[in-house]
Amino acid sequence: MRHILRFASALGLVGFLSFPGQAAVTFYTSQVAFDAAATTGLIEDFEATGATTDTAISGFSHNGVTYQGLAGGVPFANVYLYSPGGSEFGAGVPQPLTTTVLTGNGEEHFSVTFNVARHAVGFDAYLNGLGPATVDVYGDVTLLGSFAFPDTQNDKAFLGFTSPAEITSFVWTATQGGLVNTAIDNLVADIPEPGGMAMFGMALAGLLARRRRGS
């Protein structure tokens, strides 16, 4: 039993060191640099979510992610799946759209919440050049970090971010969306690793099984 307790104590220390409560977020505007720093896969391209397109809706969930309009949105809290063919975006954004993107009806202000925490997230950003577009990254209710695109940037860009702390959501906020839209597309994230407690449980079960076989 002493061996099991020693193993459990050591594993608990590793878990404590590996999952800090608060840590800085590293932001990447180069997709090449982001891809070199993290291994991710596509979660959502917004092409077949099952949610209503080209209509303001309060929110929807798909592929383990919830997209929710927030109170800062004008004229009301909403998200809007803009289907191909739209052209109300920044001058540097390829138009008309050939893909479905996530935006809002009016000022864009929405959250993207993961049902399983992540450590690396990225997406395409559509900017209008009329004001700031910001991304706030959260671990539960804790703000882990924020990023602001240049106010005058009016093209299709990329933003990725990584953190040793668990990322549970981010918030997209943009101004003057009622004049020219902003949006996100092609959301990617890392594949979550098994939780520390699950790993501990599996290891402990293995040790107990070995002791039974040896007795």
C-alpha cells in the first residue's frame, strides 16, 4: 500500500506542476508560427452546423462548441451565420464570400465556449478597418489574456493562441459591424489530453490489479 501512496503522491505533484492555475497566453498572427508551436485540427468551418443561416439567432452549439451572442451586440445579442455570396466586409477581404462565416447582425460581440478545455486555438479573422477587433481568452471566469488587431486593419487575417493554462472560451468583440462586418471562420484547436484524475485512476487500477495477481 505504501508503494501505491508514494505513486499517488508523485503523480499528484506532476499534475500540480503541469496544470498551473494562471499562465500567460501567447498570441500568433502568423499561421505558420502557430502551426509550428501547436498541433491542432479543424473543429468548425461553419458550413453544416444545422443552425439557421442568414438570420440573427441568439446562439447555437455544434461539434462540442457553443457560440453565443452577448449583451454588447447591437441591435441585440446575436450571432449570424453568413452564407457564401456576401460582400459586406473589409476592403482587403476576398469577396464575394465563398465560405460561411460567423458574424453578427450589427456590432459583433459573441463568445465561443468549448465543452472540453483546450491549450491551443486558432481561426481566420475578417476585419473591417473601422475600429478595434479584440479577442479575450478565458479559463473559466479568469481572463488569461487579450489581443487587439490594429484599428485600421481591413483584411482577412489569422489569430492563434496557446496557453499552458486551460482555455475554456474566448470572446470576439468588434466595432462598426453595423457598417462593415467582421467575422471568424475555420476554427481549429488542439486535441485535449486525458484529465489528470482519469490518468491517476487508470494508473491506480493497474497497480491494484498487479498486486492482486501477485498475492
